[in-house]
Amino acid sequence: MSDQPLKPLIDKLLRAYGYQDQLDEMDLIAAYEELVGKLYCKHTKSINFKNKVLYVKLDSAALKQELSYKREEIITRLNQKLGRRIVEQLDIK
């Protein structure tokens, strides 16, 4: 039996078959919800991830403004939570 941890091998296999982006999106959505809290989640209408950009659509102008002030902090904390640099931009609509 190999001494390698299973997660890196599974990640490599999923990337080879093109599933990593979908898994990253699911992980990012869960991390976003945990990071921003219930109030923002309640007003978040959609979350999508593509080409290292996390797209978040909110239904409140005031919350959009507040979230935009925290943009860099959110990107940093999401990447820390996931253990690698996945998100490079946060697009808030």
C-alpha cells in the first residue's frame, strides 16, 4: 500500500477528468456561506465560479456596497479556507 494521502490522488484524478471546477464551485459556495454569515446568504440570489472569478449576485444595494468593501478580505479568507489560491477576483452584482 502507498504512503501517499488519498486526497491529492483523488484531486489529480478529478482534474484529469475535468471535474475539479465543479468541485471547487461547491466548496466555494459552502465556504462563502460560512464566511459571510446568514444575513448576506439570505440576500444572495446566485453564486457562480468560472475562470478563477467568484460571481455573487445580491438583492440589496446596501449589502453589495458593504461586501465590496470586504472584497480582498473575502478572497483571502476563501483561499485560506480551501487551502490553495482558487479565487482571484470577486464580482459582486
